[in-house]
Amino acid sequence: MKFRILVSFLFSLPLFAEPVKPNIIYLLADDLGGNDVGWRNPEIKTANLDKLANSGAKLDQYYVQPVCSPTRGALMTGRYPFRYGFQTGVVRPWAQYGLPLEEQILPQGLKKAGYETAITGKWHLGHFKPPYLPTNRGFDHQYGHYNGALDYFTHVRDDGFDWHKDDKENHDEGYSTELVGKEAARLVRERDKSKPLFLYVPFNGVHSPHQVPDRYLTLYPNLTGNRKIYAAMITALDDAVGEIVKAIDDEKLRENTLIIFSSDNGGPNPKKLSDNGRLRAGKGSVYDGGVKVAAFATWPAKIKAGSSISTPLHVADWYPTLLKLTGSGNEQKLPVDGRDILPVLTEGGTIADREILINTNPKGGAIRIGDWKLVVNGGARIAEDEAGKAEGKAGDTKIELFNLATDVSEKTDVSAANPDKVKQLRERYDALAAQAVAPKSEAKPAGFKSPAVWGQF
């Protein structure tokens, strides 16, 4: 009798069971130096990040954008920032624009695949009208702030209060890095268990202002000044990551959870504040110190522990990768620049004809194709000034060519010896630059007075 019941049950199951979709968590640090993680520099205490990195694949050639908002835009859309005017700076508190609404962004695509979606942390993609807020752009849950550079304890930016839950003013008290981690952990525990979870955690740590609870300063007795505070902020962020991971483990989700980590750009003021290792320059620059960052991806069910991936990857790659992985399909009507990198992560594959446009703005930029990198006008460094404008002077175009296979630090310009390679990369760079829309940037209006609460209408 029991045998007949078992047979009957087995034949009632579908012939091919649908694979269980993974939970997806993207942890994004802000202004983290490329060498400011424990697995690269034992001076920095990041025990939780180190464990995650060692449990999956370290992404040794991972590119983002030179500053905050452009990287977030590329992650959310799979498209280079020049396509929607985000190529010259960040969204300022007073800006009357945001990530264009015609862009389908990642949580919207994942909701179509049945995901519960949440953001805890820094949005930085526009807040001047309700349609631009996270809960109107595919996120079921929102917690945190809209602007960069807010006070970690008062949650104020430019005299306006900037802390929100589900896009409503919220007055939770505490150090913002810790609050972001606690809310992310809560969402893991209290998620809709009938759905997979997409959780985006863009920390404001370790961006300025450089503030941290005093207890973290004792961990770095050999450091001084802002470098000591900065390092302590990194460990505070690591502790917040540990709280999220504990929730994942408590819920027994680790095996089928894809966790991704990166910074949004290279470390600022390298060698004095941050450490970008052997890479040239830092935040705001298209030299690799500004755009090649510490990153990893871990997924025990699919990604080999202890692996390292040297294939060049770009933050925009996650959009097509995750939509394909989850069965949402790439329904973005606009052209996507990212590539599906799942075979690279899980099978050791490569990407044929890999090119990465690091940035293009009206005064310069950079492109990488294979191991070759072309820099135009020194990249016309993006400066986080009040106008969000690119630096640089009109006049003769300066071209530099680097072979990254032999010159990681971009010290030797080999353009004169490789005219054919310069021609190849310049033609491709110019073709992409010609597709750019006008940059969006707004200086602070004269006489502007901040609202009491940012994003309240």
C-alpha cells in the first residue's frame, strides 16, 4: 500500500521540475580603495568580506565608473552612463533630474521573474519627483537615503534631512552603516518566503564625511588621522555585512544565494586616505585606480570556492546576466552594453571580443579592448565639484596607450610604438562617443535653500 502511494506521488510530479531561482544580494561599498580589503591587505580588518571572497570567485579585473551615480546607473540599466547623460558627475541634492524613466531598471526586470525586491542604503539616482523614487522603480521595499555625503549620525545633507523608509521620512537613530545592515538582515529574515529575494545594499560607507563610532578606532592603533578613521569605517561596514550574512545563514539560504560585492569607484586621495595598490590615480579618474575595484561573487551552488577570475568584467554586465539567469529575459527596449557573464563565473569561460568603454565625456575618456587601454585627454578627470562638471581644457587631443598585461600601473605610454592599435581603439572609442547624449549636470542655484526633508513633495 505504501509503495503504491509513493509511486502515485512520484508520477504526479512534473517531468522536469523548474530550477529554484537563487536569492541575489548585491553589496556595494562607497569610495573603497582597491587595496583596502583584508584579502589584499592584511592591515585592513574585513573578516566577513574575506570569508565571502574566499568562498567564491575574486573578480580581479572588475570595472565600474569613476564616481557614484554613474556606477549605480550602469548596474541598474546594463547601459553605459553616457547613454542617459550620467557621464560627467553625480546627482546633486538640488538636481531636477534623475535616471530617466524610460530606462527599465534591474528590480523591475526581476519582479517580472517573481522576485521580491528591496534596497537598503544610498539611492543617488534622483529624488526630485515621486516617479524617480525607488518604490516607483521596481523596489518593494526601500530604506536609507537618496543623496551622498550625508552625516552618518544626524542623517542630514546640506541642511536637509535624508533618511527614509518606503520613501517616507524615517527617524531611526544610529550610525547609518549599522542601520543599513540591520534593515537588510531584517528583510532577509522577514522576506516573503514564497518568492526569491533581490536585495540591493548600497552602503554610504566609506564615503566622506569620515565618521565612525569610537570603538572602531581602537582597532587601528598604528594608523593616524583620516586614514585611521577611514580604515575603521571599513571595518564597521564589514560588521554590517556580517550581520546580513548571519541572517542568510540563520535562514539556511547560503547554498542558493548569489552574493556580489564591489566598490562603486576607486578610493579617493590615494596613498593619503585610501589605498588603490599598484593602480594609477583614484576616484574620478579613468586610470585603473579610479575604475578597477575590489570585487567578488559567491554562490556555493554554482561558483567554485577559492577561484579567481581575470577576465575583464563591468558592473553593467549584471543586468543581462541576472535577467537571463532568473528567466526574466532581457526586456530592456534600449540597447544594453553589458554581457552575460554567468559562464565566466561558473564555467571559467571567456567573453569573445571583450571591450569596455570606461567612460566618455565631452573632454575625454577611456576604452579597454583586450589588454590594451586607450586614454583620451587624460580621461578628462571627473571631479565631484558642486557643478559636477568634468575638468579639462580645450585644445589638442592627448592620446595615451597602455598594455595592461605588462603595465598594471599605466606608467608607460606606448602609443608611439603602436599606431595601428591606437587607430583601432580610437575608432571604436569615437564611434561610441558619437552616441552620447548631452550630459546632465546642475550647479547649485543661487539662493537655493534646502528643504527640511529631501524627497518630500
